[in-house]
Amino acid sequence: MKFETDYYFEEVQEDEIFFKIIKKDDVMDIFNTSSKIIDEIEEKGEQTIHTTNIEENVKIIGNVYIGEGTEIQSGAIIHGPVYIGKDCKIMYNSYIRPGTIMGDNCVIGFSTEIKHTIMRDGSKVSDLAFVGDSIIGKNSRVGSGVIVANRGFNQSNVIIKDENKMEVNLNREAMGVILGDNSRIGANCTVSPGTFVGKFTWVYPHTCIHGFIPEQKKVYDKQNIVFIENERKVLYKSTDWNYANYK
């Protein structure tokens, strides 16, 4: 199990918002240091918006900071306190929830929901996804339809198992994924609460992941696809549907 910050993130430049957050060696401390930025936005008590590229029907609630050149498309909801950097793209009907910090050049896909998540510069969460209480590395990708679960069923502290199957209490009620720099989670994956993924690791589509996944790995489920004979039956037209046809 790896908790060292530099195992997941490297080459943090001084002009990154992430530089103000990554002050300690333990990756879990990032959640605590990031809260200071959110608290400052909340205490300032205003909407600081440096972009004019905002379409109609966008709702911005509460205190926010939004950088220059960021595009916010129609139907998006941003619920502060939130920090959004420069030249980001927030697509149609997406929902940015409180506590989120986005660096520069980040993308949030169509109808995607982000909650209390930190995104390094150049990262992307694609369409129809949910990411909660997570840290997304530089240039990393979360594919369409991905669900990053952030709470256990019993709503107690998130407890995971390390590579030796020993239980580790993360001392957080809500915790999604730590996704290292330049890593990818493919479409329609499910990520269990408290998952750690190292740098340069690719998780292939339709894979369920949990616990600790080392850096520079390719991760996928082996699936046995079965073919059996099927009858030739012409289906009803969708316009001809009625309950009797589908009993």
C-alpha cells in the first residue's frame, strides 16, 4: 500500500493550484489542505468570475472562483464554494458540487457530476459519470459512464484492504479514488470507495476496481463470452408496442 504523495503525483509547478495543496508527504493530507482554499472562497463571500464564455441557462450558486477562458455550456450547475481554473470546459447539463477544485485546462463531460473532488491540470471526466471525494492526477482520464463510489454501504469510515489483505482504516466517511498522473479509467468502470491507482496505469472498460493498484499497470477483467443458437424471430416495431406482445 502506498500513501506517499510522489507515488501518485509528480512535477508540480508553482503556477498550479495543486502546488498550494500538495504540502505534505501523505496523499490523504491533500483533502485537508485543499479545504483551506475552499474556505477562503467561502469567506470571501462573492462570485469571482473572469470568463464571459458562459451560455444561457447556466446556474451558478454561492461563492465561486472561475478563471479566464473557461467555457460553461448550457444547463450546467455550479454550486459553490468551488474553484475552477483557466481554459476549462464544463459541458452541457453537468453538475459541479461544493468543495471541488479544478486546475487549468480541465474538462467535465455532458451530464457528469463532480463532488468535493480535486482535479490537476489537463485532467478530464467524460460524459455521464459520477466522481465524488477524489483526487484526479495531471492529464488523467475518467471515461464515460464511470461511477466512482465514495461511501460504504454502512456509512462508516471507509476501510480497504492492502496488497497483503490487511484492513486499512482511511478515517474518512467519504472517499472515492486517488488517480495518479497520466492514468486512465475506461468507460463504464465501477470504482469502489477508497481505491488508489498509481501513475501511468490504465484500467480497461467495464472493470470493477478496489483497493491498491500499482503504477504502470494495465488492468482488465477476463470475460468469457458465450454464443448459443437463437431462433429467427422478427421483432415488433417499437410503434406497435403493447403489453400483450411482451407478456
